[in-house]
Amino acid sequence: MMSACNCPTASTQTSVAFRAETILVSTLFTIALGITAATLPAQSSEMKDSEVKVQPAKSVQVAQSPSLPNGTYLYGQAAKAEQIGRTYLVLQVRDRSVTGAIYEPASSFDCVQGTLQANRLALTVTNSYEQTQSPYGIALQTNSRVASAANPTLVAVKLAGYHRIQTVSDNDRRLLSTCEAKLAAI
């Protein structure tokens, strides 16, 4: 007489492995969001009367706030593309509005949308599996160029903790296209 075996099948093992990977990626992403949020500088809206200095109005042209020209950009936690365990952002910028994808190579990706603000890139991340949305901010760092009334200039920016990668791959463009379509449908 043969006894029944409750041994897992190959499909059960694959399903369990996929769920474990999904949980791990979600956990790592949540940790990354927490670390990024914790490292952003706090903004104080309080100002002492002694700090206010009134100056006469002048008609001068000033430098724009930190911005990225319209275009497609790839940023990574590593200076090289496709490094396992590193996070990458592929972004499409149009008039300070941003759409794109955040991903790790050989893993899933989530779609992002948001705006370039004065001191940060303010994004909303849409989870690919659950379609839930979470805020995600990246501080903007500017270069040391100084604008004057005689020489106003666009201030160049970097994303804190990320490196600009010049080459946007076909896969990056595919992710971007997928996210643009998904976000347009929301």
C-alpha cells in the first residue's frame, strides 16, 4: 500500500519562489523609500522678524529654479547601467512634469509620475502588482554656478544619491513607454 505524499510540486515551488521574491523586492523598496524620506532635509516655515529684510523692487532677470530640460533621462544608484542590486530611474521630463519607471535590473519595475519642485523631485510611485500609490521624493542638488542679473543661467541639477547615465537603453525606453501608457490610463 502506498501512502499519499504531500510533497510540493514543481509549480507550487515556482509559485512560492515568485511570491518570496515579490515580498523581498517590496520590502527592499519600502526600506529604500524610508531611507530616502529620512535623509531629506526638513523644511521650516517659521521665520523670525529679524530675518526679514525688505529691499526695493528691481527689474532684474533671475536664474530659474533647478530644472531639467525636456527629454529622457536615466539615473542610477551606480554610475554604470545594469548593476544588480542597484536602483535605476528612467524619466521623461516635459515642462517640469515627470513620468517614468523605477527598477532594479532582472527584477520588476514600478511606474512613477510627479513634478520637479524647487528643491526635490516629487514622485508618486504606482506599485506594479497592487496598483497602490506611494509618495517618493528625491532631493535635488545644484552645481556651484551662480547667476547674476547680467548673466542669468539655468541651474544644473543632480538627483541626490543617483548618477546621471548618458545612454538610455532600448529596455529603459520600453519601461518608459509601458509606464506612460499605464499612467495615461489611470
